[in-house]
Amino acid sequence: MKKVFPFHFKLEDKCVRKIWKSATFSFDANVLLHFYRYSPQTRSDLLETIEKVSDRSWLSEQAGSEYLKNRPKVISQEIENLNKAKDELKKANGVIKGRLSDDNDRSHPFFSESSKEKYAAGVHSVFDELQRSLDSFSSLYSDDPTFDKVAEWFDGKTGSPFSSDELEKIYEEGELRYKLKTPPG
């Protein structure tokens, strides 16, 4: 069974090391677009990891095209997410501040002034961090080190688009495979 379905079984460590030393890495557009969805630390770690194999990396024309087309949308989505988080925090903070206010008859009696000040400082810190993230993401349209790094990695290592004839053959094969329910697709 292992000979017929070898990729369903764990590889020996020696084999895995050989693959990691010699394999060509081909990235999907979503891997590259996720750079904008990750935390700064995760982004940095992934950039560092891909940098180590960049000399053995390759990008299909389709993946490159999708990355370039969708990058601005992903950045916009992240800016929108940050703005939503900021708005939600403002709302929640307004409710909590109202409950802690000395002017409120229903004020919570067990919060000291010191605790209220710590809370206010914490909320201020979170707002500042959200604003820094917003500023950082907004600048990515014109100054994006990740975009520059991706362009550098795949310079001369990006596939060519299919010709019209090649695409026609692929579409025909796809239709036949779909009719016959032949994977993938």
C-alpha cells in the first residue's frame, strides 16, 4: 500500500530533510496576501522563513496576477477592520465610562479612582495602538516593504501567462473532467 499511496504515509526524517534542502517552493496568491492579515510578529516570522528559501521560490503568473489585483482590496479590508474595532471600542468605552462615572447614580461603588485611571490609561493605550496600525496600513498604498520584498523574491522567477491556444485546451479538458467527475474539480 505504501508504494501505491506514498504521500499518505509519514516520510522518513532523512527524506524530509532532503526535500527541504532541494525543493522548489511555489506560493499561492493567498499566502502572499495573508502577509497583510497577520500580526506584525507573524508577518515578520513568515517573511524571514520565505526569505530563507527565496532562491528556490517560484510564482505562477496566475498567483502573481491575483496578488497584484487583490493586494489593495486586502489592505482596504484591514483598514476597515481596524476602523470597526476602533468604533466598537469607543462604544464599549462610553458604556463603561458611564457606569464608572461619579455623576451616575448607578456608578459602581467598588472602583477606586486609581482603578478608573488605570482603566482610562489602558483604553488610551489601545486606541493609540489601533491608530498606529491604521496609519501603518494607510501608508502601504505608497510605501510597502512587504510588496517590495515579494517583488524582489520573484524577480525573474514568475511564470508566463498561457497562450490563447493553451487556455482553450485547458478549458476543454476542464469541461470533460467536470462531466466525468474526474478530480481535481
